[in-house]
Amino acid sequence: MKIVVSLIVSAEKPSLTSGMWSIPNAITLARLCMLPVFLYVLFARDNRAGAAWLLGAISYTDWIDGWVARKLNQTSVFGSVFDPFVDRMLFIVATLGVMIDGGVPSWFCIAILVREITVGGAMVVATLFGMQRFAVSYWGKWYTLFLMTSVPLLLLGSSSFGLANGATALGWIFAVPGLALSYYTAVMYVPVIRANLRAGRVG
């Protein structure tokens, strides 16, 4: 009887809150707390250059929490959900903010938001119906890097920054392939979502 109970316990999956209190998750939370600061600098202080640099810093610190988690062996179920959620939240709210501010062309921001909300919503619904979680694709990581680079650069280009024209040109160099890759990966995720949804239901 003890052996049976032991096997049942060992087979149980860790809960969502497993490993919630850890250094990597604290770093992720700190990045999330920088979002109101970004919005304050952009709107209350009317400082596009400052907001652009801050958004760039928030975007490029995305890798730190994952690196710390692996380094300290503090990977967790909660972190695997919390980190991508924060990344999407930061990206969507920041894009919406720069669109409202007018620092980045509306059509570009709308194209980003439509893709992110559509794919993100599909992921949430599929997960609720039992879809197995899967890793972000290789191209998915690249489009995220490109767009997270382009938005701060385009915002910087609309400011009084001395090299604004150069920032705008560089921003579009990242923006065009980034946007194209984002929609390419969205289409490629359709069969992956369907396959993992079937696998999750079977499991």
C-alpha cells in the first residue's frame, strides 16, 4: 500500500504555484513594475527619448530571469507561465502606449497588437481546453527580438534625440523583417496548437 501511495505522489505534477518565491520570479516582477514607470515618463513627463531608453532596457533584460533561474537551478512551473505572460504584457501595453502617444506609426502598432492578441488569445483558449505547453519556435524568438528592438528605436527617432534620424532608419531595419516573421510564426503555430491540443486531451 505504501508503495502504491508513493508512486501516486511521485506521478503528481507540480502545482502552478510551485517555486513561486524565487529570485528569477522576483526579477520578472521587477521588470513588470517598470511598466508604470515607462508610461509615466512617456505621458506625464512627455519624454519620448527617456521612455525609449527605458523601454529598451526593459526589453533587453528579458533574458536575465531565465539565465538566473538556470544558474541557481530555480526553474519552476510558476516561472514558466509568469515570465512569458509578463513579456507579452510589457510588449502589448508598451506598443499600445507608443501608439496613443503618436511616437510610432499607428498602422505598425496595430499590426503588432492584432498578431499578439490573436495568438495570445488562441494560446489561452487552447490551454483551457487541455493543450500541452510547448516551447517558442526558433523564428518566434527572432521576431520578438526584432520587434522589441524596433519599437524603442522608432520611439527614439520621434524624439529630440540628436541621432533621431539614424534611430528611425535602424528601427525600420528591424521592424520590417520582425513584423513579417511575427505573422509567419503565427501561421506556423496553427498546426502546432492543434497537435498539442489533441495530445493534451489524450493525456
